[in-house]
Amino acid sequence: MAQRAAMNQGDGFWTKRRLVAIAISLFVLLTFGCLALTYVLAAFHIQYLPTPAYIESVKYYAMASAALCAMIGFSLVVNLPFDEKKESGLGHLLGILLLLVLFAIIGHQLVTTTIPLCAALLSGEKVHVAYTVTFPEYIGGKFCKTAIGLAGMPTLDETLCNFPPDFQQQLKSGSEIIVTGRGTHMGLFVESARLAEPAVRP
């Protein structure tokens, strides 16, 4: 009887472990899948950018979303059974910390990228948005052969890619460019860009 009870307890341990692992996997896959859309589009040379005004207006919401998603990740992890015989305490702690960081990044990107991207897909129209250049330099990456750094953008959305070198040569740090594309006040799919005309002094 004791042996059977131990076996049932072990089965319950692994069943609970699998259920929590499945819950974590589904949350990450669904949310990260939306975020990955940006990079799937980049493979087809379609670039999405949030607008500086939107990023500034939602910066505290993005931080709150990051904290909330980290708490969701923590609540899932604490319900994950811990087998002391097979897992070291340090390794388990590092795994939890990495998972919380991942959930926080997902929560932040959900507000700064995923929501405005979906809005641009569903109800976008022709818009023109001004950006300030931080650096114009050659990158040589697979999906970003040339890059123009943009001020005030999140880390994963801070470059404008694949514009001709002659356009880059017109730019310097602090230059203002006008990006045109289909989108909303929150963000747009990039179609073209031009150097902003200098302000006319009275």
C-alpha cells in the first residue's frame, strides 16, 4: 500500500509539473508569436516602427505590463514542483530568474510593439511621422544591410533598415527624417523616408 501511495504521489508530481509547463509554454508561444511577427515581416523587407509620441505616452504602461507579466511568470513557476534530487538549488533559481526576465520583456514589448502593430494592420492609413536620427551607419546584417538609428525608440525598434547608402550619407546625428507608411498615430509600416526640410526662420 505504501509503495502504491508513493507511486501515485510521484505520478501527481509529474502531472502537475507537466500542466504548469504547458501553461507556461502556451503563454510564451502565444505572446511571443505576436512579437515575432515583426521579425517575420523583416524577412520580407517589411518594417514596422512605433511612433516616438506613442512610446513616450505608454512608457509607464509598458513598465506596468512588464511587471505584471513577470508576476504571472512567477505565479506559474512557484506552482511548478521542485525535485531536489534532480535539480540543484542554484540552477533552479537561475532558471526562475531567466524566465521572469523573459516574461518581463514580453510584457514590455506587448505594449510598445504588438498592440500598435495590430492597430496598424487592422485600421492603418497613410501617415507621416518625424523621427530624430541618432546614428547613420552601415551594419551589413542579413535583414538590416544598412541601419539608421532612431532616438526615443525601444531597443528592438530603434533602427530603420535597408535604405540606400546615398540617403544615409545625407544624415548625421540629430538629423530629422520623415517616414511615410501605412499605420496609425501609434506606429506604421515603413514605405519611404526623406530628410525633413529645414525650418524656415521668420
